[in-house]
Amino acid sequence: MFTGIVEELGEVVAVEELPGAARLRLRGPRVTEGVRHGDSIAVNGVCLTVVESSDGEFTADVIGETLARSSLGALTVGSRVNLERPMALGGRLDGHLVQGHVDGTGTIAERTADGTVRVQLPPGLAKYIVEKGSITVDGVSLTVVEAGDAHFTVSLIPTTLELTTLGVKNAGDPVNLEVDVLAKYVERLLTHDGREAVR
């Protein structure tokens, strides 16, 4: 579980294409402190498992399902990425509860000089987004300003622009989106008929 508070701007060091998957090597001296094989690190909001780590870098495998649902497949050597380690039990929750399970990719439609960003939504996600609710964009916990039928807007403060990849994203760029998991649970509770399958 993550908080959506990015710890470090990392960098892609290598990309290896595998059958139906990819292996990424990323530089992130801060997030790799004390990291071990099997630990999790969120990369642009996607929870990945550390395969190996040394000298401030780590390697992670990305399966086809993740490549299809996220923008990680578009990463190349030199790409900057938002990195976050999982929240420690008993730690501060400064953002919101983030699973690192991307629901889909949106597209930055517009950004203005005052830090407002409008993101075009993929089909099916608008119902989970509400004004003043939480949304994760490329691993960054943000508050929704406006929730439309096919888009939403957020306002980015200078710190977010400086310390995350959202400061360099432009119109047309894809972003990973994770909606608030509580909204999905509420929907399931309200629509499930309660009948168990007969076996």
C-alpha cells in the first residue's frame, strides 16, 4: 500500500524486451536504501516487485497485463519516473490509500500557467471520480477540482511540479490513473445481489 506522495524522481537506465513482458532497470538511490529482493516500489503509480538491487538501482519485471493497462510500455532509457516505497505500518498517511494497481491510462488534454491540468479519461472511470475526491495520477495523490463525464481537472502546486514528472508532462502525454478504491468497493456493495454461486 502506498500514499501517492512521491519520494524521488528516478530514471530508467535500461529496458529489456521479454516475451510478453519487459524488464526495467531504474535508478533511485533514495528508494533503494535497504531494499531487498521481493520488496515493492511504485513506478509512476504501478506497484512493481524488486528482482535485484545494487548501487542505487533496481530491476523489476513488468508483465503483459501491466504493460497493456499502464504507460510503462512507453518508457525508454532516460525517461524520468515517480518512485515511492510502500507505506510503513504505523507511518503517516499524507496522501490517500493507493494500491499501485492502475485502472487505466488517461491523456493530458490541457495545462494552464496557473497549474491546472485537465485529463481526458478512458471509458468507464468517470463514475469513480468526484469533485474534491482523491485520484492518483502517475503515482501522485491529487485532489479532483472538477469531475466531468469524460475528464477531470487537478491543480498542481509548485512543489508537485518540481518534484514529480507532472512538471514536464505536456498535452497529449499519457498518465497512469488509479481511482479511489473505496469508490469501487461501494459500487460492488450496491450492485451485488448477494447470492452465492451454487457448487
